[in-house]
Amino acid sequence: MSVRLFLRVWLLLGALAAPLRALAADAGGLYLLEPIGGVSAIPTNNNPGLGVFGFYFDLLYPWVVGMAAATAVLMAVIGGIQIIQAGSDQGAVGNGKNRLLLSMAGLLIILASATIMNVFNPTFYR
């Protein structure tokens, strides 16, 4: 059953990608409906595969990191509020500490990924 589902999804994605490849080849690039970071078109250079994905990833990565960091800070604040409101309930204090610890771990992971990306490509955030 799973092989049939995989084949159906693969065929559907292939059918949807064919018009995009034709548009990319004709227009010289993919035009975005909404500009991202001042970029309104992604150049394909007759390579509609990983080159386009890499360009799109470079545009979206700083936004995704920023949203993830904001979410982690929000979770840290919620964890702190849980600890404050727990009073003498040790279970609620434990839940708040756990949320605070996990949000700090998330921030550490985000910082590590940004540092690694900057080490491999110093021009990544410019």
C-alpha cells in the first residue's frame, strides 16, 4: 500500500513540476508572487533543480531563524510565568522549568546552526 501511495505522490509532484520547468525555461527565471528580501525573481540559469532550491533557501533561512528564535524566547517567557504562578505546586514548577530549559536548548541550537552557517559561508548573512 505504501509503495502505491509513494508512486501516486511522485507522479503528482512530477505533473505539477513540469509546467514550472517550462515557465522557468521560457522566462529565464521563476518570478515570486511576493518579493522576499527585495528579490522578486529567482534566476534558474537553465538549472531548475538544486540551484533554485539553494537560492530560495538562502533567501528564507534568516527569516526562519528569526521566527524560531522569537518562538523560543516566547516559550521561555511562558515557562517563567508558569514558574511564578505555580506557587507551592511542585508539578507546575517542574513543567515551567522544563519549558524554560527546552526553550533555552532551542535557542542554543539556533545559535549553533547560525554559527555553523557563518563559518562555512561568511557572506551568508549579508
